[in-house]
Amino acid sequence: MTASTVEEQPVDARAGQGVRSAVPSRAFDSLTADPRKQAAYRLDTYAREGLELFRSPGARAWLQATTFVVLKPDAVAGRRCGLILDVLGEEGWVPLAARLFTFDPLLTREIWRYQFNAASQQRIAVVDHLLGSGPSMVVLLRDTKRDAGLPASVRLTAAKGAANPLVCVLRPRPRSTPAVPGPGPRVA
């Protein structure tokens, strides 16, 4: 799918903004049910290029059953990566690969581009400091317990709970595993 082979269509006729995209309006239906994400991803270069990589039915099926988690510097420095991977394993997540990396401000902004547009400068500064404070680990995961049609990323997000601490305080989730230090990070 390229700009020359797909006719441009409005992103959202209801929005009435006249924004155009070379990505068909239903291109992200199998990847997210959230219409706001579908509209935003149609304008996102990375998402458009990702669609091209995963256009075959086999690649889409692999994508549905695969996701990733980032273990941030506090987990790596606190030697909790092993514990986290063990808990994920008990819940049906199989690590396929892992790699250590360090966030820099550009990477942080690219990953959280849709969240940072509403963040204060102070929050962005804190996030830059915390994420850049040491190595993080990205782990590619295969979901072995997902329901058919449910993307692995959706099940993982539901299992992790809210990233917003206010939501966690308002709706606390019971801990099934004590927060104790585990073995150091496993890198494949």
C-alpha cells in the first residue's frame, strides 16, 4: 500500500476537518477498536509503514498474538526484571526476545507523542529525567492465553492496569505477587 496506489480519503467525515490520508479508513480495524486511535494512526507515518510490513494475513495474525513491554530503569536497577518476566509467564506471556536500551528525549517524545501533547513542561521534564536515568529493557512477548480476536496488546494493557497513578489509587487492584527483588535482567 503506497500513496500512489491508494486513493486519498478523509480521515473522519464526522470531524469535517478535511484532513486527508492515503491510508484507507478501515485499515486499522483489526489492530484497534478505538476510533480515536484509528483516526490518529491514519495520519502517523510510523503506523502507515507498519501496515505495509504487516499486510499479509499471516503477519497480521502474528501481530495480533504478539506485543511488547518496556521494563523501565527502576525495574532494571532494582533487579526486578526476572520477577516481572516470571509473573508475565504465569499469565501466559512468553518472552521471545529482549534488549537493553536507554531512552533519550527524542525517543521518549516519539513513543508518547499522543500523550505528551497534553502534558505540562514539568511532567515532560520529570519523565525525561526518570526514563533517561539508566537502561530500560524492551521485551517482545507472545500471548498464549488470549481469546480469539483479542489483540495481545489489549490483554496486556488490561493485565497491567492503569499507568496513571490517580486511577490506580481510585481503583486499586489486588496484588497477586509480592513486590520482592528478583534476579537481574535476562537479555537475549
